[in-house]
Amino acid sequence: MFLGIEIGGTKLQLGVGAGDGSSLVAHERVAVEPEAGAKGIRQQIEQIGRPLIQRYEIAAVGVGFGGPVDASSGRTITSHQVAGWDDFPLTDWCRRLFGLPAALGNDSDLAGLAEARFGAGRGRRVVFYTNAGSGIGGALVIDGRLYHGGGGVASEIGHLRPGLQSDHPDQTIESIASGWGIAAAAQARLTEPSSVPLGPLTDGARPALPEAVRQRLIEREEADEADAAELLEQCEGQVDRLTAAMVGRAAGEGNQLARGVFQHACQVYGWAIAQMITLLAPEVVVIGGGVSLVGEEFWLAPLRQQVARYVFPPLKGTVRLVPAELGEEVVLHGALAIATAS
């Protein structure tokens, strides 16, 4: 048996399994407290991991980390959600803690490896995996092996920048189409002032709006206000607590403000996937992550439409976009897979 660990920005998971995609024999999940930093997460790993090591005959440990890593040296590069992970020797730490061989990979890479070997991409030679959750990641798997690029970091589709005007590192696909990006966009819509000019102009610069047009604008503003009120009810009036899951539920119930936010996220994410397909031409693209749980109507179907809109025409319709199959345990299965080779 092997021990798999997933370190994310919002959750920590540990699981015990054979590393072949079969069911886990043990699985523990706890919430991460970002304010406790990396040290707090390492304490959680020790508290949960030691009993698992004692109970099962564990041969090695695999770790999937929520951020860029140097897999060859076993060091984390940084975390975009939790402080304290800059240039940390995580595999050495695991070896000292558990007294076992250990291997490290980026969480999206390991999710992609698992989906390619055991999930929605099995049987395909070239598989690209991408997930939208607290961030957006990607992984390219060729003949069952991860492609790491020349420098060890590759397939970071979430860090593409949508357009020449996006000249700052924070202006990324992830900032718009991740769960946090979707929540931030909805929060902004709730706090920005209305831009609809309802009243007649009195300075003589232009004539007043025709009454029929004015009435339609009033109706639109009233509808917008009703949609905003529904979202505010979801977060109990505390805008900063509005989440992508809340926005997704509202979209499913017909809230047009929420649907507009998701439509924009899908356009941007679909554009990014189309650029990847144009460059790499995989056989299948597996879509995972918590945001995908909003379902076919508001996520996968719009993504397929946007990919068709932006992809290189000769490749249009040649690549299948399919939902991930391994669910919340996907990173653990990838972590177990690399543990078997450590």
C-alpha cells in the first residue's frame, strides 16, 4: 500500500491505496486554514498521516501540491493561496517525518496523470487535463507519462494572459475563470454603481430618452436589482462571502446576473483551451475542478462552444471535451501513482 497526500489552497486530503486506480482503503479530508500558513498544514499532515502509516503497511508516499513545484528536486516553488511554501523541501520533509521514500508533483499534473491512466482519458495516447477550482491548472500526458517541459514547469494554462493588454502577471485566465475569479466578478457586479441613464438630460446636451426606451431600461434595471438581491440573500448580505458555488446555484435557478458572470468565464477559459488545442492537438481534453460541478448547461456546453469559436479551424471538432471521472479523489490517485515509482 501507498500513502497519497493532496495539499490544496482550501483542503487537505490523505488516502491509502494500491496506486492502480482502484478504490482507496482509507481516506481523510480536512479544511485548510490559510491563516495558519504552511506550518499549520504540515502539522495537519503529521496528525493525520502518522496513524495511517501505523495502521497500514505503507511502502512510499506521493504528494500532490497546489502550486508550481520542482519535482526532480522535491521542492515546492510557491503557493498562490497559502504563505510559507516558497522553496520548501517537501519530499525531504516527508522522508524525515514518515521514514519512507517520497515523491512530489503539482496537483494538476497528478490529476491529469490519474485521469489519463485510470479515468476519462484512459486508452488515449495524448490527453490534456485542466481543472478550474481555487485556481486553474493543466497537465499534458503522452503515452501515460507526464510532460514536464524543459524546465520542469509546463501546461500552466491558467497563467495564460488573455490579450496583449494583459501585461501584468496577475492578469490571467485564472483571475477570471477560476472559482475565486468567478466569485470576485460577481462581487464586483454587486458593488458597482448602475450605469444605466434613466433620467432625462437637463443640460440641453442631448434630448431625453424616448419613453418606450426609458421604460425598457427601467425594467432591465429592476430585473438586475432583483438578481442582485437574490445573490445578496445567498451570502446573507456579506458580499465578500459570496462564492462561486453560490453564483453557480443562482445561475441554475435562472439568475441572469450569475449567468452573465459564468458566460464571461466560459468565454475566457474556452479561448485558453482553444489556444492549447491549436498548439498541442490532444485526442481528448478532460475538464475537472470544483467549478465544473455546475454541470453541462452552464460550464461544459458553453466551453465547447467557445473552443469551437476560437480554435484553429482544421482542428475544429477533432478533440473531445469530457468531464473528469475520478471526482474529489483524483489528485490522490495521481499521488499514489507516483508513489509506486518512488
